[in-house]
Amino acid sequence: MTRPSALLRLALAAAAAVVLSGCVSLLPKAKPVHLYRFGADAAAPADATTGSVGVLRANGSFQREAAGDRLLTVTDGKVAYVAETRWAAPAAALWDEAVAGAFDADPGPTRLIARGERGAPDYALRLDVRAFETRYDHGPKAAPTVVVRVRAVLTRNSDRSLVAEKIFEARAEAARNRVRAIVPAYDRAVAEVLDGLVAWTNAQVTPA
């Protein structure tokens, strides 16, 4: 004779099996995640010249909430991420690639040197990304504005003295409240910040 408790355990196990089978059947219907990137146009041209002043790319920081592969949004002080959308790599990694590409593509005197790379840099450049986000300043349904803010600090390696520091900020309004319009706004904001950063760095360093 089967006890009531045993019957109850069998009923629960059967119910769990039904729930799990339902979950498995729903997985193929999940919406795909769309991947994007920024800064792809900053690649160095084939005839780019090599700078004469070595500048070490020092370790900097990146806005913690935006450093991963999700697009950060801010609406009335509330933060969220764009659903079903990712950067192709963490935003901090894509930013590093864009910075390197911008300096490689510029014919100025600065030659950016990464840690571990051979060379005797005269300067060190630290970049702290303070803001890298999509702001809905005019409501959650209006076209947002992409904000990129970076603090740059340039020091001299010989005596670790401060050469100069500056805040670079760019704001690019998206054409529509759609991901395909927001991503190009990131490209424009990043390009504007990097153009200013490269020109500023070239103006500060002194060729040997």
C-alpha cells in the first residue's frame, strides 16, 4: 500500500517535470541579442606615420556601470540597460581600441605606447572615462543624447611632474529613440572626444 506522503512526492516530481519541459520548449523562442560596436572608423590608414614622442598609456578608469557590454541609459536619475542589445565587447575594451586607433591614425608627434610594449616613453597619459551613457533628458520616448566625458592627465616620466590635465566632453543627440540611431551617436561622441584629446596631447608634448 502506498503512503499518502509517497503519493505527494510523486505528484510534486511529476509537476516539476512538466514545468521543466515547458521551460525547455520556450528557449528557442527567446529574442536574439543584437551586437554593436563603436569607434570602428578610428583604424589607422596604411600610410600613417609614426610619432617621435613616446607617451605611455597609463591605467585609467571607466564608468563602472557602463564598462561592460550593455548600453547604459539614464532617465530622471534612474539607470537601466537597453534590452536585447549588447556591445560586441565590453565598452571599456572598445574604448581602448578606439583610443589606440585615433593616435595611430594621426600624423602628429605623439606615439602611444601600451604597457609591456618596447620603448622609452617621455610622458604618461591617464584617461578616466567619467561618463559613457545614453541620457533621456526629454522623456523616455524622446530621442536621447549620448554623453561621453573623459578626464585626461599628462605627466612627465622623468620627474613624474604634471604637464597638463583637461576634461573632454561630447554630447551627440540620436536621430530617433531607436538603437540603430543611438549607436551612431556613440560613434560621433567618441570621435569628437578623441579628436580633441589627440590634438591636445600633441600640443603638450615636446619632440626630442
